[in-house]
Amino acid sequence: MSLAVDWWIPGASFISGIGLIIVGIILLILARRMQPERKTDEADGSPEVRA
């Protein structure tokens, strides 16, 4: 039984680590796509006042 636990824990941590990296890359891509929309708001005036 200890052999199964010794194999499962590193495998689960490896897969979860890859999943977190993929989620981080997706969030970076989405954040970079939203930047041009913020630039259009800056042209009209200070976004801090309207927000």
C-alpha cells in the first residue's frame, strides 16, 4: 500500500503543477488582450474618476 501512495503523490503534484502553469498562461493572454480597451478609456480622460 505504501508503494501506491509513493507513486500517487508525486504524480498528482506534477499534474496539478502543469495545470496551474496552463491556467497562468491563459490568464496572461486574456490580460494582454484587455489592455487595448483600457487605452481607449485613457484617451477620453482619467479612468480613475469614472471608475
